[in-house]
Amino acid sequence: MTSTEPTNSFSVDGTELAEQMIESEHLYTGRIVNLRRDTVRLANGRQATREVVEHVDAAAAVPLLSDGRVVLVEQWRQAVGQALLEIPAGIVEPGEEPAATMERELMEEIGYRPGRLELLFSVYLAPGYSQELIHIFLAEELQPVHGQPDEDEILGSTTLSPAPVEGGMGLSLVGRW
């Protein structure tokens, strides 16, 4: 799940930013996340502690219907203690490509199969403490299918017209407009 060696290097005023691993201690191993504590040496020679959540990669998509409406998932999120409206998303299973993950999740969560999936970008969600990389797609040419959520999910779906989405990026961040 993790790589502890830097894969690229940046400098500020000639000072290398890469941190060198001194020690890594695994604190928790779970189904989706692991937690470790790293001791690192900074470029200035000081030591620091980093708590890192190891999380498998994920994929998400903005499902766009032919009339311009966006399909969102309604789901309870225990971590924030409330139901949220979200774009469909899921974890990338071992050996699975992110596009295949997204096709599977769209069918399971909102009951649509995409005719076209376009990767928009990939981004680390919270690189200050997590290594979760999420691949964001645009899903178009949606065809209805019989969807079946995972056994541990109770989901609903709703659609929003383009107007609220254009002016309200906060919608996807806090689950309301």
C-alpha cells in the first residue's frame, strides 16, 4: 500500500525538501486503511514525526445524463455523522484499473452503465496525512441497468440540474447546497 521513498524532488531556495525515512512503525491494519508513524529527517537535519493513513487508490465520477443533469449518491457517512450527497466513488480493487472500478461503482451505486468514461484528473485527497489517490472521471452516455449496492451500503440517488452544480462546487464537499 505504501512507498516510503520520495519519487520526485523539489527545493526551496536551494534546500532539498525530501524527507529521509529513519523509522516506520505500523500502528493499525484494517480492511481499507492502515496507520503508521514515521520518523523522518528533514533537510535541515532535524527529526520529525509523521502519522500516515495508508489508503488504497479510489475512483469517482461525475455522471452526466444527456439532458445535463448530474446523478448523485445519497449515503450516510459515519465519519461525519450525517447523510451526504456525493458523486459515485469506490476503492480500486487489487489488479483493477480505475476505469473498471468506476464502471462497476456506477452500476452498483446509481444503476447506470457509462458509454463513455473520460479521466479528468487524479489527485491526492489529503497528502498531509494520507496517501489516498483518487482518479476523477466524467461519465457520459449513461444507460440504465439494474444496480445492486454492496451488502454494507444503503444508498439512494438523486439528480441535480446544471444550474446548482455550476454555481455550487461546495455541494460535493459538504453534501448540501
